[in-house]
Amino acid sequence: MENDRPTNSNFRKTPYMGNRRSLSDGVNHMLTPTGLGKLPPQAIDLEEAVLGALMIEKDALSAVIDILKPESFYKEANNRIYNAIVTLFGNAEPVDMLTVTQQLRKTGEIEMVGGGGYVTELTTRVTSAANIEYHARVIAEASIKRALITVANEIQRDAYEDTTDVFNLLDRIEQSMFKISESNIRKNYADMSTIMRQALEELEQKKNMKDGLTGVPSGFSALDRLTSGWQRSELIILAARPGMGKCLGKGTKVVMFDGTLKKVEDVQAGDLLMGDDSTPRRVLSIARGQERMFWVRQNHGIDYRVNESHILSLKRSRNEGSHQRGDVLNITVRDYLTKSTKFKSNYKGYKVAVEYPEKSVPVDPYFIGLWLGDGHSYSSRITTQDSEIVNYLQEYAAELELEVCEYTQEGKCANYAITKGSRGGRTFFSLQNELRQLNLLQNKHIPANYLTNSTANRLSLLAGLIDSDGHFLEQSNGYEITSKYLDFAQQIQYLSNSLGFRTSLHAKKASIRSIGFESEVYRIRIYGDINRIPVRILRKKARHWASPVDWRVTGIEIEYDKVDDYYGFEIDGNRLFLLEDMTVTHNTAFVVSALRNAAVDFGQAVAIFSLEMSSVQLVNRLISAEAEIDSEKIKKGNLAPHEWAQLHHKIQRLTEAPIFIDDTPALSILELRAKCRRLKAQHDIQLVVIDYLQLMQGDTSGKMGGNREQEIASISRAMKNLAKELNVPVIALSQLSRAVETRGGDKKPQLSDLRESGSIEQDADMVIFLYRPEYYGISADEAGNSVSGIGEVIIAKNRSGSLDTVQLRFVGKYTKFADLDAFFMPQTPPPFSGPSAGFDAKTSGAQTFENQGGIVKSKANTLNTPGGNFTNFGHIDPNQQETPF
């Protein structure tokens, strides 16, 4: 009757202790509660049979290594044994009872699995590996069921929580299910006869296709003749020069990796800048030119000047939906200007603390801080009346085996010196001599080795400055330091900024009325988690930062300045670097035409993931191309009555086209795969476009270790896998490095010009470059023919076809590409005006890859257009000028 008794335990006969049973049997009992008193799915007898077979047949592992992982085993001992077998296999060592036992001894796990006797016992469970693959699949299925149970229980638990954000929960569920499916049993091989039948069936289908198109048409006749369309399961990389991003105004200072400051115009290729994670960013190339310049006004930080294509790095200040406070968004100044007031209030500039390695210094940093604040400029004496400072001086003197001497004068504060001099021929440590060696006597400043030292040493230095010359602001919980010298005040501000505090520096008038003295002084104020600063004077100790406001972020305003010179560079890594106050700062026409042609003219469903432009901006370009209305008029919303009629007449096909736009910023590869799978299932998409690859986020598990090159490699591999999984072509836009512009000749791009080219070139089935001779001031080709308004599509790599160059017509005012002989140009475009020009003056940095387009069926930006009244286009800076590829 025992089995008829109800039980609250997850395991039989053991009420509470069931989840804490001894693990001597090696079974993993510490699982998420499964409910209903059931045991989790398991197949321990098959686990033992598989392990035994692996140790008696040397080739058995090849049949199951793609099916089983160590965590597939329910019994902990079996998990460890399988892991040892896989390790031996990876090291090309034999796998048998003796080698497995030895490997477990090496890792200290032999007793955990039950000793050598248990390993020996496993080999007696089977006599051959005949059915090992079937047994392995049963084990894997049980493991997947356990994973599903765990996820289901987490869903149930979180769904009952009132504080759970339902959209975040849905996102986590999708990711969890995706991870489980991703680790599922992989596709098996097929024999030659099966593959041959599939190949013949495809040939029959291709024979009946018109115009010889076997893939998704691009709509460009010459290109389709060469490629037969975008081929299914292929990864196509489309690359061109970006707009001139990450460029600053002359005189803007950036932080070098060694902690020094350098004006942007003095930065050279090969220099190392300080990255946002305190690691170096190498300058790969230099950019110079002219563009519209803007001031970035920070509420709590320095103002700096940037060009229109500069990429701002901003941090989110509120939680909304799946977006979390603290999420980082990289956005061009041009795009930022088009955003709403609500958006601008939500995304703010931010600064970070910098970590420097610890350096050996001759004098305690706290003493240096005290002396810089209240020390005599010509000696090592310090003037003070605070007992805490006197106590410190006595402690430090004892540490140095010296003594403190007190000097007093009537009506004045006492001053103190740590000294002993030289007696009996014996030389003692001399602080005054060390100050002289540091070039500080009569030259007060913060030495470089103190300014760029470890966080602890810099905090100690700042504490000395505050205890000697600082004032605690009781009401606002901040510190104030005043100095007569601007250079010294700027050093104190830099020191505080490098520690992650919010600072301000202002000049003010100081006067002594009794003697009629007046001068200008400089006041530094410091806020944030300043309770970290180890001040010694009790009345100056700060309180904990209790405000919900993050002191490291600040509101910004963008203010137009003028057309002027910019100075910029291309850097490696995540391309984020620091300005002098530790502020973090950081192509679409052809592909839009191609996706528009596929969707509108050929009815193929297309998905575009636009990480750089908003969906409304993308649709504005589609409208301009489809209705053939000047893109400048679209931006300004300045349309004549006949143009409105033309617009409504022309965009009907565009409105009905199966184009799906997702403009989620900083999209991860996991999110991309999940969304593409849904779109494939719901709308049978035939083409996926990503704009652009370098803006995507890769593996967020931390395995990349901050290496951007490895992250890009993982992204490109994942895109290739996505193309194969969905059996659709994937077009990923990429940017070329600025090394193109440093070469002589016609500056045509090469495969080596791809950013992070190694992995991208390797994974791509096809690499296409967009090239416009006019961009480099070339007005005619070798035969003397005009190249005005011509863009070249250079196929630099093609696994399934030949390499060639196709010429297309670019119509700048409509931001559209067309066949060379299919568009009549009544007048020549404006003359080339310099390296900042693109296809023409109306083409933006993102436009270079663009084209005509299709319609928006976007996640959140769907256009509400009852009666065809498009009210959302034109919400772009009317003064925006555009740059080339």
C-alpha cells in the first residue's frame, strides 16, 4: 500500500531529505522540482551501456560525439566519465578502461565516480557497440526533456510573480527554447543516391525557371545574368566605404592608452587610444575632410565638437519593455537629430572609470596629495591644524624610520616636516630629496606616475588633496577644491574623472577685503560615490550616494555649428574610446533597391534588419525611389499637390509588397535567428538582409573575452548557418576600412579592405564591393568615357560562379539604383566637390547601400496609413546632408 500514499516529495520515500540525499550513487538529485512526485526522465542503464561500449570499441565515439554532451548524462558519475572519454579523444589518445581510469585520476575525479571498480564494471554491461547510436539518441532525448521541464518550471514560477515583466519573460522563454533546440541532435549525413535524387529534382525545377534565374532576383539584369540571382543558403557580403564616422573637431582631446591627452589632429596611425574597458584601441587609419559640424553640449561634462556622421555612444536611463536601463546605443549624430524629445531624454551621454596598472612610486600618494594642497613649495613641510593629519605624518615617519618635526610661529598655523637629515656619516631617506627628484619643488603638479596609477593609489592621492585643500559640501554631498592655477586644477579634474566621478571646473573671483586683494581662482567640484575616497579628517567624510540619479550619465544637446574641418580615425576593437573627461564616444541604397525589386517586381518575401536606420527613414527612401520624388522633398515634407497625387499613385505596389523591417538597435545573433525563424514560418521569407554586420552583437556569454575579431567571426559563422538552416540567401552589409583611401591609383576596394576581413571573407559565399569613381574624383574611365552617375558592383568572391564587374546607374536625388540603360538622366549631376561627396550631395552615409525599397511591416514602427495617408515620412532633419558609401 506504500505506493498508494500521497507524497509531497519529488523523490519516493524521502519527504524533505529527498533533495539532499547523499550523492554516493552519483545521480544528480539537485534538480528543479518536477511536480507530481515524478522522477525526471532518465535512462541510467543505457548511459552505462553507452559508456561501456565506448571503452571496448575504439571507433564507437565517432558515432555519438555529435549526439551526446557530458550534461546529457543524468547520473553525475556517468557525466564525468564521458567527459574524460571526450578529453582523451580530443587529445588523440586511446580510449579504454585503463586510460579512462588514469584520466579521472589526473583530474581528481576517480573517487567521485565510484572508483576504478565502477569504471571496470561498465565494460561488462555490453559486449559490442552495435546499437550505440540508438542508445545515445534515447539518452539525448531524456536530457532534452529534463531541460524542457526545468524551463517550464522557471516559466511557471516567474509567471506567478507580480513583478515579472511579461515581455521580458516571453523573450527569456524564446531564448531558453532556442538554446535547447540549438543543442538538439544535429542533421545526419545522407548517402549519395539520396543527394543525387535531390540534385536532379532541383535541376528539373531550374529548367522551368524563366531567364535562367535559380535564386532570388536582384532586379538588375546584368547582375542577375552573372549570378543567376541571390542563391539560397548562401551568405553574401556587400561592402562599401562608410560615411566619415567617429570624427571630431580640431582641438578635441582624447585619452591615450598611457593616460596622456592628445589633440585629435595629432593622433597618428598606430597610436593606442584608451578604450571604454581600459584596454587599448589601435588607430588603424586617419580620416580628414570637411562636413557639417555640431557641438555636443553635456549638462555635466565637457562640450565637444563632432561631424554629422560621428557616432555617439549613449546609455539608456529608463526601463521600457525589453529595453533595460543602462543599455548602450551607438547612433550617428545625423540619426540622433531625427529622434523625438522623449527618445533624447531617455538616452544620455556617459563616462566610465579607467583602470591603470599599479606603478611603484617613491612617496606615499596620500602624502603627495597633502603636500600639493598645503605643502611649502620650496620644501617638504606641510601646514595643518588637523590632528588626523598630524597622526598620519607620525605614522608615515615611523614607517620610514624618520621623525616629525613641528615648526611654530606666533599667530600662524604650525607646519610639520618628516626628516632626520644625515648624522654620523649615515644617510637617511629624504622626502625633500624625493620631491626634488619628482620635479615638484616650486613646480606643483601631479606627476604622471601618480596620475595614471592604480585606482587605490589615485583615490589615496585625491584623499590627500581633499584633506589638505578641499572642502566638504554638506548639503549636496560633494567635494570642492580651489586652486590658483588652471593647469593644476585641470589635473585634479582629470584625476577625478579617471576615477569615474562627476566633475565641474569653473573660474571665479576670489578676494580678501581687508587688504583689497582680488584674483581669479579655479573651483573643482566632485560628485558621485565619493565615499570611496579614503579621507582621514572626520568632518570631511562623505555620505553614501543615495540619489537614484546615476552621476555617470548626463543629458546632452546637439547644436549646429558650421561646415568645417574634421579629424578622425578608424580604430580596432569595439571602436569605443574616451574623451579627456572619460566620456565614451564612438550603406544602404543598393541593397534597398535590390530588396525592393525582389519584393515588388517578383513577389518574394524579404526581411531587412536595419541596425543603423529607423524603419521610417528606410521607408522614406523607398517612397522617394518608388514615386521618383526628390529625397530632399521627402525629408522636408515639402511636396507640391501634383507630387502628393504622384506619391499616392505610385506607392500602392510598394504598400502591398511583402517587405518586413525590424529596426531593433544592437540586435544580437540569437535574436536575429529567432526572428528569422518566425518570419520564415509565418511569411515564408525568401531573402534576409542585415544592415550592417559590425553593429550586431555576438556571443554574450563572455567566451569572446572582449576580442572584437572573434566576436565578428562568431557573427559571420552564425549568419552562414542561418542561411543554410532557412535555405535562403542572407545579405549582410559590411564596411570597408579607410585603408582604401590611403592607396594610390583608382582606389578600388580589395578583399583585404574588409573590416575583420579574415572571418568575413572565409564564411562568405559571395563578396560584393560597391565602388563609385566619382567619390575619388575620377571623372572618366580608361577609355575616356564619363563615369558620372555610375556605380560599379564588383564581385570579388563567388564560390559558385565567375568574378566580374557590373555597372549600374545611381540616381542620387531618388536614392535608387537602376540598370545602366534603363534610366534616362536629363541632366548631369552636380560636379564632384571633394572626398566627402558621395554618389551625390544628397546621399547619406547609410544611403550608399540603399535602393528602392518595399514596404514596412515592422515590429514596432508599422506605418498607420489609412487611406494611404503617409504622415510619418519626412521626420528627418531637413538640413541633413548626406555622405557617400
